[in-house]
Amino acid sequence: MDDKKPSNEEPKEKKAPLKVSRRDFLKGMATSAVAAAVTTLPTPAVPEAEAAVPSGTKEALITLTINDKAYRIKVKSNWTLLDVLRRELDLTGTKKACDHGNCGACTVLVDGKAVYACSLLAITMDGKKIQTVEGLSNGERLHPIQKAFSEHGGYQCGFCTSGQMMAAKALLDKNRKPTTDEVRLAMAGNLCRCGAYPKIIESVLSAAAKLRGEA
């Protein structure tokens, strides 16, 4: 006679082994690499910038030189540079996407350095020289960077393109003959939701050649 009591526990289902395709693995590795590159880039955050604003300041009259044109404008202490460019000055080429300093769509040049406009308080920009994508072309004459992006398809939906171009401008102003790796590093803070990275790199290298007079 069997003395074993019947068990009320349901038999446990055996978990199937986790299968990861080579494609999924490579996609994960690529995503991690991009994220790592982005996090290494120094990006001033709004809370940090607030420390430069005198306590109790609510608004101030500042002077901005944008695309070689001087603007005298009253700004509130919580307005970002992106707010002023798009809302107050109608320079909408600089895009508002994540608004948290993560994607690079709002990249502009401040005193020649590529920065995220959404992460800088406008009140701290008094006296700064700023360049936006509207300042690249000379009338109807496109800048070599704009020509290269058009010729090599360095865009798809185009939403991130203005930020990509400004990041490229910051690089090529300092280095007219960058390597592919140098281009990748300089552009790492600009995300493309369409995944057009190979074409973006190709466009920047082509723009560099144009600026060297080799195109």
C-alpha cells in the first residue's frame, strides 16, 4: 500500500530556454554603445544652470547675438534658451523633442560649442554668441553641410536633422579632416529615431571634403 499522500501542488511548468537571435543581440549591443557614448558627453542641466542666477531674480533684460544679429529681450528666470529661440524669436529650425537634454534635436552653437538649448536657462546666456540652423545658409546659398546632407540622404523624417547639422558644424569648425571615429564621437549626442546613422556619418565626411575644397 502506498503511504504517500497526494500533493495539492500543481506541477511546475518547465521554462523554455531563452533564445536570443544574433540580430537582437547586435541591436542590443548597438543601443548600449550609443547610450554609453551619449552619457559621456557633458551637457549642462537646467538645475545646475540655476545656480548662476542670483537668488530672487524673476526676469531680466538680456542681449543675445544670434546668427550675427543682436537681440535685446526680456526673459523670465525659468525660460530655457530653446523657449526663447522658438517661442519669442520664431527660430523654429531648432526642434523641441525630448526637452530633457537626451536627444540632441535642439542642438545649437553657443560661443562655438555644441550644446542642448533645452538644458540652458536663457537668463544665463546674456552676451553669448549663438548660432542656429537658420544661420548656416547665406541667403539661398546652402552651407556645405546642408548640401552634403541633401546629397547623401543624411536624414529621413528630418526632425533631428537641424541638430545633427549643428553638431557637425561644431566639429568641422575645429577639424576639417575628421576620421570616421571622430565623426561618430562628435555626433554621439544626437539621436536619430529613423536610424540613418550611416548616411549621417557619410554626410559629415562629405561636408568635410567640401570644406577642404576636395569635393
